[in-house]
Amino acid sequence: QADLLVANILASPLVELAPHLATLIKPAGRIVLSGILAEQADEVLDAYAPLFDIEKFKQQDNWLCLAGNKK
């Protein structure tokens, strides 16, 4: 298991992979997700919220990055 996982892919694959990605991270490990369109952020946040304390980290134009720690 990893201390940090970074994924820069589109929202739909991120949502589908949420449970799997969580298994790859150590307890209290960190996840950083980018490549997310701003209008899709809530969908990704909803998928990861049961697994991570996650929030919007940074936004540039219409793209944003989410980051959080595994629960």
C-alpha cells in the first residue's frame, strides 16, 4: 500500500475506480485527484467522501484538483 496516490484522469474513471484506489492507500494515506472538470467535481467528491476526508484543493480555469486523507 502507498502513502500517496496521484491520479490525473477524467471524472468518470475516477468515480468507477474509487473503491479500488482506496485499497491501494495505507490508512491515513493521501490521495490527489486531478483532470476533473469543475462541473463534475460533486460527482467525484460524492464517490470519495465515504472513503476519504476529501475537498477541493486547487482550481485553474475549468479544471480542478481534489485532495484528501484516507479515513
